[in-house]
Amino acid sequence: IIRISPFANRLSFDAPPAVQRLRCLANYEALRFSSPILSLGETLVARMKELSANSGGKYVSVHLRFEEDMVAFSCCVFDGGEQEKEDMKKARERGWKGKFTKPGRVIRPGAIRINGKCPLTPLEVGLMLRGMGFDNNTYIFLASGKIYNAEKTMAPLLEMFPNLQTKEMLASEEELAPYKNFSSRMAAIDYTVCLHSEVFVTTQGGNFPHFLMGHRRYLHGGHSKTIRPDKRKLALLFDNPNI
């Protein structure tokens, strides 16, 4: 039996500083998005800064992972209704046939939440930001795919932050048409707008926020305003009826 230790990130730990600087140079200078994607992203940055002119062109970007596939894969319970249960059951079977229904597999949504593994809902993101002092005049750019049950789940966040924008709100249908059927290209547009925000808020792990945090540090000499919530502590706060 051969056991191979994890090695994917070893270069980031073992390489000397000179090599690390070269990696950053390659990541954030040599590798770039294609011109059409970069151009549209920068256009949306300009529109976002124009909208937030009263705030000095400063805005907060939020990477929200509350798409149906993320909600389903998390195995968390949100509103707990029958419709949600049915939606998630179908989504899991469609995306991961049989993975969650194997004999002996036990899913404990409560334990998952307490361990900080549940994606934050739009409402929870809004409560967190308001609790940190961001008021309803704050301009927010929301980077996301198609939000699960958006009409219902997004309503409280939009009420708390009426100046919230998305790429679909900032760009015309014609501008987004070449990219709409390509999730990675749409994510690249989101990435560009988040890159130039005053503050970046990440609500879930993954390549998108990790690359973005590194890129923002690179641009700002090692310093950038990033909010990475402790979801274990947030779960305790959100579930406390006395707060």
C-alpha cells in the first residue's frame, strides 16, 4: 500500500521568499483575464464607483455562496419548510447521485451548523454587516451565482442595504450575453469588481476568495481590508434568542 501525503499547497509553504515573489508575479501580473472580460469588469467597477460617489467611490464587495448546489451540498437546514426539503433532495440526487443516500450515512444539520460549515444566508450576511457598523447607505456589490429562492431569501438583505448591486444590475443584457452561459466567465467579472472594492467580505471558502484575498494583498502592499467571519461563533450568536 502506498500512501501519498497531500502536496497541492506544499510550494506555498516550502519555497523561499524569492520564489514566492515570483509566484505572485506570475499569478497576478503574467496571468490575466481575456481583454473582453477584463474590459467589462473594469466598466462595472467604474459604474460602481460612480454610484458610490457620495462615499468617495468606495464600496463593499460580498462573495455570497447561496446557490442551490451549495445549499444542497451543505446538508444544512435553513427555513426548514417542506419545499426546501424537496428542492434540496432533488438537487442532491441530480448533482451527486446516491452520494447522500448511501446506507449508514447520517446527516446531522445541527452539528454541521455548529461546526461553522453552513453557508451564510443573505439575511445572516446582512445582520453581520449591520452588526459591524455598516449602515443602509453602504454601497454593496454582491458577487454570486443564481441565489437559491432569491425572491424570498434576498428580500431582507435588500431591505437592509438598498444600495446593493450585482453584475446583472450594473450591466445590460447585451453586455452580459456573451458570458451568461459560462459560469467561470461570469465569476471572472465578479472577481474584477471585488478586486477593486474598499472592503471584501468572504462568506465561504474556495478558490475564488482565496485567490482574491491574495491578489488584493499584492495590489495593496500586503494590506487589504478583508472580512472573514468565524461561522462557528456566528452560529451561536444567530441562534441565541436573547440577542
